[in-house]
Amino acid sequence: MKSTNNLKAFRDTSGFTQERVASFLSIERGTLSNYELGAREAPLPILIELSNLYGVDIADFYETDPEKVKDALICSFRVDDLTDEDLKDVANFKDIVKSYLKMNYIEHQ
């Protein structure tokens, strides 16, 4: 299942250029473009990094329900003028928050 449109939507909503995200991921901009266009499937390690950067679950990249995508887009994180190191710190923090929310959800089931 391709993750094409959602990868681009989360990047756009977060206010990042392809160049910025590609630099964060240490890949070529064209490679990221191929992932967003669906010409190539993004490998799991890239999807994990993107989910942390955008503050969403990997499943959101594959979501086909427009309302669920819209809800996830509303919650995405927007920032400007961050260094690559800042982006790594933000992604790590978001990963911690996602893990906490998942544990909290499981605990209250």
C-alpha cells in the first residue's frame, strides 16, 4: 500500500520543503520526492523518522479516510528556522510524547 499523498500532505502542513526534510533524513531530495509521488515505497526506518518529525503515527501515512487524515494534519507540528540538530531534538521529543500517549491509552483499556 502506497503512502504517497499523505507524506506530502504532512510535510506541507508542517511547513517543510523537500530539501529540508531530505537533509534531516540524510537522503537526496529526489529520493524523498519519489516516496511522496509513490514511485518508490519509503523504507520503514525513513517512515519512523518522518512519523517522529511530523508527530504522527506511521499508520497516518497510509490512512485513506480523509477525515482521519484531516484530524492528524490539524495536530501536526509547525516550526520555522530550525537547524538539523533542532529537528532531531524535536523528532525525539515527539517520539517520546507518542510513546507516552500509546502507553496511557493501553493503560486505560
